[in-house]
Amino acid sequence: RTAVAMRFAHNQLPRVCYLRNLTRDPPPPLPGGFAPDDLVYYNGSSYSFDNGDVLIFGERGTVVGPPTLASHAEGLTVLF
């Protein structure tokens, strides 16, 4: 297996990546026509969870990529 050490700006250390995981082609489009770095807003109802987490109407987030959970294959990962 041929691998390279890659340094991502947001990581402290280089990480190993196999060449089979690199491509010259851009990634496929995200669901809903969204793209990485798009600004989005939560427009659902504000809600407080028992553990203290909250959803806040109007909060702004940034699309960071495809979902990280297989059960949400048609979703997005958004950083709020």
C-alpha cells in the first residue's frame, strides 16, 4: 500500500493517507446543491436538550462537507 504523509491546516500532526484516497477530480456535489463553505441558518424552532445543548433559531453555520454518519447519507455536516 503506497501512502503519503499529509498535513492539513487544522491538524497538529501530519496524517497518513493512501494514494487510492486521493484524486485529481473534484468531489461529487453535496445534497441540496450545497457546497463547502456555504453559510446556512438554522430555521427550525429553538430547543433546549436535557444535557444543556441547544438549537437556536437563526444561528449561522458553515457547510463543511458530506455527512459523517452513514444513516444520514443525504445530509450534510455543518459547523455551528
